Amino acid sequence: MDIMTKIDEYRALLDEKDRLKELTSDNNKLIERCRDELAQMMINEEVPKVSRSGYSYTLQEKTKYSKSAGADEELFSLLRAEGLGDLIKETVSPQTLQVTMSFLAEENGGDLPEEYGGLINVYSYFDVAKRKDRKDRGGKING
């Protein structure tokens, strides 16, 4: 297999990943809409449970809670005051950790400072970036 064939395979897989992500998002929206319509029909027809093709479908009322945007500190203070502070978890996003550790390594000659040893896993791999060419070069290898 030559490199151009492998690039075509790689690009096709990346394109398929994007296509599947979009399809999954669209499908999730359709599922939510259909679920809402089905639930309303079950309410309207006063049928809380239906069996079909070996599955049962039961109407359930659910309540979800999520924190309001920008209310973290006030919410956290209230949770602590109510004795619920153990719900609060400190986190570092993977992207922020990546950028910060890259900066620390760069400042330390390419290696993390030794106090991070055992706390941060480090591994290297080769990636292949894919970008749209300004001009199609017809499979030209640049080197």
C-alpha cells in the first residue's frame, strides 16, 4: 500500500467520524421529539403502559436538575452551608491540563518538572494533521 492510498483511507475514516457524529446528533433530536410525542399520546389516551413486540413502554414522570450558568460560587456556598459540600468536586479539564503541562515542559527543557512525576502520565505518538489544501496538488508528496 502506498502513502497516497493510506492518506485516502485516513481521510475517509475522519470524514466518516464527522458524518456519524452529525447523524448521532440528528438522531438524538429525533428520539427526543418522538419520545415527547409518544408520552403526550399516552397521557391523552390515558394509557400509562403499552406492550409491543416483546417490549413494554411505561410512562414515567421525571425531573432533572442542573446548575444555572454563572451561579457556581453561590450554589457551592449554599451546598456547603447545608452540609452538602462533599458533592463539590474539583476538576481540571483535559484540554487545560494539556496546555499547562506542555507549557511547563517547554519551560523545563522539554520535560515536566520532577515534582509532577507519578502524577501526570506522559506518552508520545505521531499524529497526522488533515487540512483542506488551498490548491489540490493531485497527490503530490511534499518533503
